[in-house]
Amino acid sequence: MKSTAMPAFSSKDAVVCRSVGKTWAAGTPQAYEALRDIDLDIRPGEFVVLLGPSGCGKSTLLYLIAGLKPMTDGEVWSFGGRVETPSPERCLIFQQAALFPWLTVWENVSFGLSIRGASAADRREAARKALQRVGLAQVMNKRPDELSGGMRQRVAVARALAMRPKVLLMDEPFAALDVQTRAKMQSFLQDVWLDSGASVLFVTHHIDEAIALADRVVVFTARPGRIKAIVPIDSPRPRDPFDPESEAMRRRLTDLLSTEVDAAFAEQEAL
Amino acid sequence: MSEHALRLPTSSNFAREIARAAKLVAAGLARLGWSLFSIGFFAGLWELAWAFGWTNPHLLPPPHIFLGHILEQAKYFSPALRWSVGVAPDEQPSPLMAVLSTVAATSARVLAGLVLATILSIALGIGIRRYRFVDRLTLPTVLFLAPVSPIAWLPVSIFLFGIGNPPAIFMVFIALFFTMTLATIAQIDGVDESLIDVGRTMGATRGQIYRRIIIPAIAPGLLVVIRMNMFAAWMVVLLAEATGVGSGLGQVIMLARNTFNPSLVFFTITLIGLLGFASDWALRQVQRRLIYWAPQQSGGAP
């Protein structure tokens, strides 16, 4: 089975996964193995994209790293501490912005501070700063349903930034947006990432998104998700999606993914 | 502070506000017009059926007949006339007062039962989801009693409370309480899990998650539940009044049945319809103020 050797990693690593596995509804007839044997180290300030076919468990890995769901096997460490519960240091950003519709934008952004009991003036100031970083200080007093989908997602990023996270976990955050907004959001995210110094783990099934954003691309197999390959991308940012380097990378990632997409497809047809 | 300065009304803003208000008034009038037309249309069909002689006017008197006898019918609303042998006719309340006091008595029972059921069912529903102990202790009993018809509770309410207001209020309460508890649980289970995950990530305690996330998240759904159950409350209160109480619209319906007075039945039904309509309107005003963040929805009613 799994090796139980002491984890060999530096306490400075942002995220360390050792033999992580997850089976949903374990021990029931509906048991569903989502992840198996994930070993992954993420450095501070690194931008890592998790790429794989739909349903391969990449989102599940984010929930485990966030501490929102318990893992079945293995362990996750972050900056030398074992991950067992959620923490504002590891903020998860969802596909839908998950803002509280009954709060204004600034109250949403400072929600975490209000949990800690900060004064209204401090919260407002912190919210203003976080919203400035995502370019939305002017909508502080609006409600989420008055904003566009892209703006809501930026507010969600500001809410995470207000907690000064060391790791940003992003679960297909731009999947619900149109193509033009998505491109804008990608360059926005790069600015935020460079500015904040946080590590980013970004889940997507879009190859182009991975090429535009990643320091390293982690390619997953079809279910149960395992790491098939880790592909570094060294070209400088901002990247031209049509230059030969990007084309070559697109070809390589497409080849890596295609067999997995076929496998996922075959499994879905068999159901 | 600068964002407050931006909001000062300028003259063009003012004109826009006026235009918006005018549009709202026009829309309100149009909705009212359609409401009157809807009721008038079906009343008109009834009148037509009467005019062509398709219906028996003694059994199904059309609106112009049963509304034409309002004053004559209104005297039946006076409890004194029906209940007290020695009361002289001039000691009776005026017909209008008799109708108003009957309507007020029934409305108060509906309101009391609805408020009680709302507060206790929401409290129990939240308690069941919040504390496993409450869940295990009460949920099986709630499920066990939920399908019991109000008819079956009628004798129980009389055993427990005799006659008067308490059994009628108890009937309204018990008819709503179990289903509203289950509806509260369903609302809690329907809360978007990512909202709760946000709270957990921010370090919120379970109590904070309930107070700051779950309760506001279920508030819009709960108000819809309350509105739907208010109609049920109007149905049940008549049943309770028909047997257990000395006053109220249910008593009038029973009197009309026993004295074979279709006009009185239809007049009372008209009153109940108006009351249901008015109380639904009132609840929607509450909804609009309380759920300030939700997009305005009419829920099918004008």
C-alpha cells in the first residue's frame, strides 16, 4: 500500500500533498473514488494550474487542500502545518462567486474581519484597500446582484485578499464567464497574483487558460484522478497565445489530455 | 464620505426619479385593473349562466343577487341575534358593526395562529438542523404528526381548550406547525454549500454560520412558506370556528348551511376572498421590506 515514511519536504513549501486519496461515500455501495496517490509540492508564490478532463477530481483536491473536506488517504501540509481544518490562509474561490446577496460589496469583502470582531471603521478601510487592488473601489456600496458576473468574481477575489491568504485555491473561477471577460480576468488575475505574492492553485479544463497562466501545469488522468504529468512553462509573461512556444505547448498538453478525455468519455458512455 | 456626496439629487436625477415613480404608479394601476377584470370576468360568466337560466338562482345566486342582499344578510353576522334569547332587536349592533366584528375576530385568530406557528416552527426547524439532540428527540414525532388532518385535531383542540378563542388558534397553529417545520428544514438543506464554506474558511463558528449565513440565506424562502401557509390558515380557521367558537366567519357559514341560505354562503366566501387577498398583500409588503436584497417578485399575485 502507501509508504508511511516521514514526509520529506521543507516547512517553507506552500502546499505539500503526500499520497493523497479521496473516496466519496466510502464504505457505501455508492462509493466513488475521485483521487488516488496525489504527490504534489507547491512553492510559495508559484502559479500552478491543475488540468484534466471533467470529473477527474481536480476540484476535489482543492477542497482537500482548503481543509473543507476530509481526505481518505494521505496528508496535506501547508507551511509546515498539517491541514485538518479550513483556514483563511488558504482561501477557496468558487466557480460562482458565492457572495452573500444580503450584504453590500464592502460588507462581503470584510466578512472575515467581522468574524474576527474588527470595528466597522477598520473593516471598511480594509475592504476599500482590497477592492482597490481588484479595481472595484467605486462599487463598495452596491449589492452583488447589481454587478456583472466578472465584477462579482473580482469581489470574491478581493474578499479572499482581505484575509491575506498565502494560498489562493481557484475552482474554475472564470468558467461561467464569456470569452472576452475571461481573457480580461486572466490578465487581472496575473496582476493580483504578482502583487499579493500568494501561491495560486488554479483548476481548469481549458488548455489555453493553463498556457496563459501557469508556472507549472499538472495534468490529471481520468477518474480516479492521478497525476499524469507535470509540465513547466518557462516563457515570460504576458504570453502571446499564438507564438510558436505557445503552439508547441498547446500541442503537447492536447496530446497528454486526449487519451484521458477519451477514457473519461468511454466511462460516461458505459454508465 | 465621497460616495455620499455623489448621491445628492441633481435636477436631472430628480426628473428621473419622478418619471420612475410615475411608471411605478402606472404599473400598479394596470395590475389593479387586471385584478378587477379577472374577478369581474368570472363573475360575469356566472351572471350569464343565470341570465340564460342555466343555473338554479336559489342554489347558485349570482353576485348581483347575493351582494344585493348585503344589509339583509349582514344581520346574521351579529352573534347576539343568534345566541341570546332575551336580547331586544334594538340592542343589536348595526349590520356593519356586526360584519366588522366578525371579520376582526376571525382575522385575529388567523394572525395569532400564524404568528405562533411561524415562530415555533422556524425555531424548531433551525434547532433540528443545529443540534443533533433536538433532531433525534423531535424529528420522528414531527414526521409522525405531519400528515394528521386538521379535522382530526378538532376534537383534540376542544378536549384541550374547551370553546372560545384558544381552540381556534390552536387549530390554526397545529395545522401549520409540522409542515412549516419541515419546510424550514428543507430551506436550510437548500442553502448553497459554498456560502457555508466561505464562512468556515473565514473561521466562523457553527453559531456564527447559523446567525450570519444560514438564517439570512433562508429568509426569502421562509417568507414564501409563510405566505403559502397563510392561505392554509384561512382555510383551517373556518373549520375551527364552525364547531368550537361562538363567533366568526365559520359560524356564519354554518348558520347559512343550517338555514339553507346560499346568498349568505356566497357573501361570506366573498369576504374571505377579500381578506385572503388583503393579508397576502400585507405579507408581500413585509417581504419587500425584510428581503430588501432580493429582486422584486410577485409570486404570481399582483
